[in-house]
Amino acid sequence: MKCPFCNVDMVHGYLNCGAVIWADRKHKISLLPDRTEQYALNLRSPLLSPNAIEGDCCPQCKRIIMDVSQYPNRLSPADSPRNQI
């Protein structure tokens, strides 16, 4: 896959992690989302092995692209900042 930012070949791999949340706000203590929070990815800590989220990383600009559509989320296209312009 080519990086959409700098057109360099990306390296395919995995984000190996425990609990993780990508949210519309910074979490200081807990990774639990509140009732109104928007999040695109919310994974709890696994019991035995880490979560492995497939993606591609650019060796040039260090950006990572992941398809997280199969994971729990609370983010709709209408909520995107790009759609609120």
C-alpha cells in the first residue's frame, strides 16, 4: 500500500496492545468512555494474548493506517468534524 500522505510504500503489520480506545477526548485516568463520548475503537484488555489490529505504517512520515470498522465503536459519519463544516 502507498502512503496517502507522502506516496512511500508502507510496511504492513499489527498494533499489538492491551486495552485501547481512540476517542474524541483525552483520557487521564480510565479508558472507559462516558455516555456521550464518541469513539472509533474501544478494546478491553484481553485475558491471554494481546489484541492485534492489522494496519500499515509509513517508514517516511510515521503515520499508521488501520481499518477498525470491525471493532466496537460509537462514531457515525455525521459526527465527523469534516462533515460539520
